[in-house]
Amino acid sequence: MTTHLIKANLLAVLTEIRNQPEVGAGFPAELQSHEEMVEQVREYIEDADEFGIAYESLVCTLERFPFQLCSPTAIKLLEVGLLMRFKTELPGDTLFDSR
């Protein structure tokens, strides 16, 4: 059940990013194109079950480019992070680190 939820949530985030090609048009030439990035993340999720890599790729993309997520989709991304117990090494996040 958890794997299905993680997969569905990641695909929901990816769909919103896919539907914003105008933001992806601003990707620097040295990076993959928007379409290539979307396809690679889709492969991580659907073909390889590499949810951690997909999550990190999505988060990095959202941090670097002005993609917008609707509130329910943003919560789905948060749920994935919580379910997979992802943590950051930022000093401000130590309060949330249960390792």
C-alpha cells in the first residue's frame, strides 16, 4: 500500500511539472531539456521503482526553477518525504531529524 501511495504521489507531482513546459523552457543548455527531465523521472518512478532518486530529482527541480504546485500536490510531495523519512543536513532542520 505504501509503495502504491508513494508512486501515485510522485507521479502527481511529475504531472504538474510536465504541464508547465514554459518554465522548463528556461532550463540552461547544459542541463537536460524539460521533456528529457520529465521522461527520466518517469522512468525512475514507473520503470525502476527508484522513488528516492525521483523524489530528490523533483525537489531539486522545484528548488531551482519556478514551477508551481497546487496545494494538494504539494502535500503529496510532503507525504512522500515523510513516508520515506527523508531528512536534510541543514542546521535549521535538526529539530525534525529523528535519526
